[in-house]
Amino acid sequence: MPASPPASVPDFLYGTAWKEDRTPTLTELALRMGFRGIDTANQRRHYFEGGVGQGLAAACSAGVVARSDVFLQTKFTSQPGQDHRLPYDPAADLSTQVAQSMASSLEHLGTDHVDSYVLHGPASGDGWTDADAEVWAAMGKERDAGRTRYLGVSNVSLRHLEQMVDAGAEVPTFVQNRCFARLGWDREVRAFCRDRKIVYQGFSLLTANPEVLRHRLVTGLAARGQTTPTQVVFRFAQVIGMLPLTGTSDAAHMKQDLASHTLTLSADEVRAIESLVG
Ligand SMILES: NC(=O)c1ccc[n+]([C@@H]2O[C@H](COP(=O)([O-])OP(=O)(O)OC[C@H]3O[C@@H](n4cnc5c(N)ncnc54)[C@H](OP(=O)(O)O)[C@@H]3O)[C@@H](O)[C@H]2O)c1
């Protein structure tokens, strides 16, 4: 089981991928708009983690938030997921790479700890490998040393998770996956998480599911609640126990996304959305 269930996780995470030079401004804006959870990665190919640190520092200096108000999550990305801008020595062993990547993340983010440290993806799509076990153990040491409060894994299948548990590995506190409605919104992995009190974080809830956003049921619920299909999807995600991510770059969309939690959906409506396309 996770070391202890997280008590202070917000109900939405702001994702900082693909924002390049706009990362500092958008991170600060997200905090100003009310987000209290930020997701990034020490993977320069898709994220500008140093820019997240700049945005957080600006928000802290302006008195918008204190560091302790913000749930800060970053990731360890192994070499195949990186470009040439590596946050570690590629010749070092995996445990050393984890320690170097974490040290670099803390420097980028201007903090002495993150709240969640996520393994960006297992080494193989087929299952949990010895390399994953080494990285995961090294991440556990970072947690034990106080440099992260919790650990998570991303881009995992049920098979990965089952093999992880069978190998005696510590159960993650978070699982972060791309969530396809046509796969029952990642039904199998969510069920695994629910049984073990793991918090499931869903990304690409909008971009992976355009058919849901245009579906009559969803557009009808949106019209009834004088809200938008995107808000229906995010609220649905929260009601079924998911922690959703949004990567919007638009201030009005930030506001809308955060306001999703005010929407009411009945149990029947939730069930209908859950089985809409898969
Ligand atoms: N672990 C991983 O491997 C992994 C992979 C991918 C992503 N992530 C994380 O998840 C975060 C989110 O990524 P994502 O794939 O879910 O989203 P995304 O690629 O950032 O895209 C969100 C899309 O939804 C639109 N949107 C958001 N709110 C909206 C609203 N209220 N109305 C209309 N459109 C809206 C945005 O457009 P506007 O900008 O115009 O609002 C944008 O086009 C990333 O930033 C990253 O932190 C993790």
C-alpha cells in the first residue's frame, strides 16, 4: 500500500507540457486563476521545468501562493524518452541518473522537495523490468530522503502494475495515464487503483476523446447545466474518482476547467458517460 494516503491533493492538476517559452507566464497564470496542483517533468523535449520554477517563484513573490500551498509533481524520464538535453549523465547507472535528475528538478523548481515524483514510463511496453525495479527503488530512496512526499508511475498497463506488485515493489501513490473513453476510461487500471487506494490521474481527457465531447448525451447535459461539454467530461472524471489534468493555455478555459466541480451529475448520468463509447 502507499506509505499514507495523500491528504492534500487538489482536485485538478495544471499540466505544463509543450508550453516552451510561455511556461513561466502560463504557470503563474494558472496559479493566479486558482490551480494548486502543477504537473511537469525533467524532460526538456516536452517540458520546460525551469520555466515552471520561474512561474512558481513569480506567483510566490507576488503573494499569490506560498510553496506549501502548491502540490508540485515532476517526473523521472529515462533516456529513450529524452532528447540530447539530458538532466543526468547517460553513462551513469540508473540509480545515479535518478538522483541527478531529482537534484536538477529541485534546482529548476527552486524548492527542496516536490510533492510527487513520477516514473514517466516503464522501460518496456511488455511489463515491469529489472531496469524499472532499479529506477523505482532509487525513487524510493529520494522519498526516504525527503525530496518527494509521494511516488507515482505513468503510462502503465494493468500488466505493469500487477507485475510490479508481484515483484514486491512498493505500490505507487499515483498512476498517471492517458485516458481513452473507448477503453472504458482506462477501466482496468482504474479498478486496480481503486482497490489499492491509488489516486488515478487522467490526461488527454479532451484530446483523446473528441467523440465524447460531441456526443448527444454530453452536449445535452452541458446545455441543461448551462455549461460546456469539456466541463461535463472533467466533472465526470472527478466524480468517478479521477484526478484530471488540463493543459489549457487560455485564461477563460482555466477558469472553466476549475469550475467543473460545481456541476452536478446523477449516478445514472455518470454510468451513462462511463459506458458511452467503450
Ligand atoms: N505522463 C505523460 O506521459 C503525459 C503525457 C501527456 C500529457 N501529460 C500531462 O498532462 C497535461 C495535459 O495534457 P493533455 O494531453 O491532457 O492536454 P493538452 O494537450 O494540454 O490539451 C488540452 C487541450 O484541451 C483544450 N482545452 C482545455 N480546456 C478547455 C476548455 N475549457 N474548453 C475548450 N478547450 C479546452 C486546450 O486548448 P486551449 O489551450 O485553447 O484551452 C488544449 O487544446 C500535460 O501538460 C502534461 O502535464 C502527461
